[in-house]
Amino acid sequence: MAKKTRPPKRFQPKGLTILYEDKDILVVDKSAGLLTIATMKADVNTAFYILNDYVRRGIAKSKSRVFIVHRLDRDTSGILIFAKNEKARTILQKNWKETVKLYLTVVHGILEKKEDVITSYLTENKAHIMYSTKDHNAGMLSHTAYKVLHETRDLSLLEINLVTGRKNQIRVHLAEAGHPVVGDKKYGEKKRTHKRLALHAKSITFKHPINGKSLTFEAKVPAHFNRLIGDIEQLSSKKD
């Protein structure tokens, strides 16, 4: 019986941490600054390109590849799922509404409501800026559930349950509520007070597309969150 061949360590993906891998799916922790998939300006330094390279290396003329299931904004860190065959991708996307996606974010200001759901119709203008519209025919219904976990004098740490997953949804909803994400140059800060976007896809729960087993994965919170808000692990342990 032939042994299962794995790419040598030197071919391990850079800018990504593999959290789980089997013959059908790859679950990774993406670093901030890395695109999920190519744009007109960048086609090599993307998670998609890096993982395709990863699954092919060491095997001559390999037909192995990965398939996009969902995306994260370039400056958002955290968990991404990729399929390794079309069947897995189709099933994952078909069941995407049942997937639970939790984010952490640090926003400016103190929110009046400590737990709420922001709802609006989101659409995009010609400059590729997302915004809310009252015209339900022009926009897509979007829901962002949040809960305040901790507050400082002028910042708040939120846990976000991304009920729907529109482009830039969390950033737009919070900015329009008057509490833009720290480091968000597109929808919030115009000055370069904070260099990094404080938005992190911290966990995801879904059913395996083939065997149906429920899976949950968590990604470590980036260090810059702790610099903004305090030691998040200690804050969580105190509440427990």
C-alpha cells in the first residue's frame, strides 16, 4: 500500500497557520494583510495562491487544488475554510447560513446598548464603498449581532455574531452606528492613529461537508488587541 505523501516542511504555507486538514477541507488562520483571493493588483500573495501551492508541491503535475468557500477582508485576521474538492465546496456553501461565525473587534467609543443586532440593507457605490440604504430593492438585508465584552475610557471590545456575511458588513454597520472599528481607514479613521485594523475572525462552527460531524475551530487573538484593550484572556477568565 502506498504511503500518503505530504509536502515537505519547506513548502508549508507562509502567512497562514493550518488549524485542520483532511482530504476534503483546509481550515487556516490567516494573518492580517493577506488577501483571500486575487485582485487586479495582486494575484500571488493571496491565501488562495499560497494554499494551492501548498497542496501541489512535492507532487509532479499534481491536479490538487483548493476552492474558495468564503472570504475575509485583507486586513482582517482569523479563520478561513477552504475546500479541497468541488463537492465539499458546494455542500459548505449550501449550508453556510447554519455556520456560526464569531468575530472580535475593538471599536471607538462606549456603546449605549451592550447587546443588540444592527440591521440594514447594504449596497455598494461606484467607488466600491459599502453603505446602508432604505431601498430594500437596491440593498441586501444584513444583520450584525454584537455584545460588549469590555470597555476602557474610550474603546470597547465586542464579540460579533455575523448573522449574514456581506462585504465589509461589520465595519460598515459599526461605523454607521458611530463606533468605527479601530484602524479602519476606509470607513472610520482618516488619520493614521492606529496602523492595524482591529477585526479578527476568532471562531467558526460548521458541519463537515462529507461526514456531517460538527466542528469548531478557534484562532488566537492577535497581540495588538491586547495592546489596545488589555489582556483578553485574563478578561475572559475573570468573567468566567
